[in-house]
Amino acid sequence: MVLRNSVYNLLGLGLPLVVAVIAIPALIHSLGAEQFGILTIIWAVVSYFGLFDLGLGRVVTQQIAIAIAEDDSDRLKIVVGTSSVLMASLGIVGAIAMAVSAPLLAHEFTKTADPAAVTRAFYWMAAAMPAIVLTSGYRGMLEATGRFGLVNAIRFPMGVFTYAGPLAVVWAGHGGLEAISAVLCVGRIVACVLQAFYALRSLPAKVGTGRFERSMIQPMLSMGGWMSISNIVGPLMNYTDRFLLGFVASAQAVAYYATPQEMVLRIGIIPTAVAAVLFPLFTSQSNSAGASVMRANLRRYSLVILALLLPFTVLLALFAQPLLALWISPVFADNATVPLQIMSVAALCSGLAQIPFTMLQGRARADLTAKLHLVELPLYIGLLYILVLHYGPVGAALAWLARIGADMLALYWLCLRNLRAAESMNGDIASDRLPSDAADAEYRVTP
């Protein structure tokens, strides 16, 4: 089951990369390095603001998986209805925040492009924010019910559209960032509608569209709170480098850095595909399996990720220059080869870190991952600024590697420490269930 669902995820995340390989050089050629750099920033901003679900996407997966296992239809209705209302509200808040910040973002990252057009591009993506946030919840429902095939039947065309949509706009002669953002906005809304339709159909018929329970807002937000910190701070550290490069250097420098970063981030689809399947598994095992079983799972799936990633990262590091020269241009390769080589090592560390991270969150210890990221954030930003100031894109890549390597080691240490503590208490850990009624509506995570 883990293997089959991981393959579904891998195909859904990986096949669109074939389109990306074709689309990215064409977009760079048509838009120019600066406008393409701004486009990558728009992608980054959308990804970041999409985290306005405050961890509720994973809470939905976790709680629906438990409710189905316990055949608790009342809990199912409450989780579905309350989470849907909450995420729609949070999506609107995200849209307003993005729209308000659009003029500032456009001004800071525009050197020769039209700031007004860039601002309108951000407005289009702001309009898509409610759909983006809701999509994470509906996808969580499908994953909780084991419908990974269906998740990826929707994810694949939308992943292709992320690259093919802008390319189609360019080829149609409307190659501005505003038109590209408008097309991407429509695609995000369509994806949300499809996810909602199939997610609600995958649940038992008596659940319907769920039931909103006001008393459940606080426990759901409390449970998602620690997850949301990692969900916000983690990507913030992943994308701060692009923003800082844009401030300190130029949008062109962002392109030389972001393009190889996009390449190695796509390698991350392998551990992401596995981790998405492992999360509900680790959740279901958290109160039933002993610490020794969980430790064996940690070792087993870490070795799986190592075996899957190592060949890709080694080849990418060895052949970075000819790959970039063939894919884009020799001039581009001269500026992006060293960052790509550094990032290939970081990609391996990042992939391995997914296993202890997923296990800790599945064991209701998202507080540990969140606190770790809060400690890392100021240290990383300080190191990033110093290295970018002196070494540009290469310095940003070095800072990224240092942060991810330290994060990986810390996550394994925290996970093993948590398992040892659970073993000393005969495997007992905090319950990860939400309360079933208003009288019991306080959720608490016990260290």
C-alpha cells in the first residue's frame, strides 16, 4: 500500500517536470531573465501564502483518518464542516494580505519591468488564494481516505498547467506577467472545484458537506497551530534567499539562483511522495505501535529515501554545467553551475529530513518541529545575508546547504529522543484525537 500510493504521488508530482524542462528555457527566452525572475518570485509568494491554512490541511488528514478507523460519523461531519469554513475564511485573509502587499512587492523586485503590470499580476494571484487554501483541505480528505490515485489524477494536469499555462500565454502573444497570472488564477480555482467534488464523494454519504461546530474552532486551530508554524517558517526559509537576492543583487541574480533551486526542489518530490503516504500511517501507529516499531520504520524509510535520492543528487552535482548549458545556455550555466552543485547536496539532506519530520508530526509532536524552525530562522537569515552580500547566488546556496544540513541532524536527534522517551513510558504518548463535543473542547499536546 505504501509503495503503490508513493508511486501515485511520485507520478503526480514528477510527470509535470517533463513539461517544466521544456517550458522554463522557453519562458526565460521569451520573458527575459528579469521577468522570469519575477515570475519565480510570484510562484514563491503563492506557495508561501498558500500556507494560510494554518496547518489545517494536515489536521484534516489526521482527524479523518482516525474518525474513519473508529467509524465515528459524527466526528467526520464536524471535521469536514468546520475545517471547510475555517480554511475558506483563512483563504480570504490570505487574499487580502497578498493584495495589500502587492504594490510593495512589485516596487522592490522591479528594475526595468513595469511595476503597475507586476502589481496587477500579484492581484490576480491574490484572487486565487481562497481556492489555494481550500484545496489543501480537500486534498487532505482524499489522502485520509487513501485516494492517492485520485489526488494525483487531479494533481498531474494542474502541475502541467503551472508550466504549460504561462508558456501557452507567451506563445499566444500575450506574454506579460499579468496575463500569465490571470491564467494561473483560473487554473487554481478549477483545481479547487475538482478537489472539493471528489473529496466529498469519497466520504461516507451520510457525512454530506459536514457540519460546522463553532466550539471546534479553538481545538482545531490549537492542533494546527504548531504545524502551521513549521508550514510557514519552513517555506519562509526556503524562499527568503530569493527575496534577499532580489534586494541585495538583482532579479537576474534571482534567476541564476532560482532556476537550479527549482531543479533540486523537484528532486524533493521523491521524499514528499513517500512522506505524504507515511503521515496517516504514522498517525494511526502513534497510539498502537511500540517505540521499537517506530524506530524500525524511521530507519527503514530513511534508507529508502537515501537509495532513491543518492543517484540523482550525485549525477546532478557531477554534470551540472553541461546540463545547464544544454538546457538553457552556456552563459546561464557559467553563473548557475556552482549553486546547482551545492544545492544537490542540500537536496539529499532535505529528503532525508522528511522522514523524522513526518514521524514527529504523526506522533502529535509538531511542537518540536516548530520550535526547531523558530530557532533556525534568525540564524539562517543572518548567515544568508552575510553570504549573499559577499558571494551572491553561490553564497545563498551555501547558506541553504548549511541550514538544511543542520535541520536534518536536529530532526533525527529529536525524533530518536522522542521515541526513547515513549519507550521509557511503555510507548504512551499524547492522544492526537480532537474532542468529540463542546464539553470536551480543549485540545492539549503533552510533551
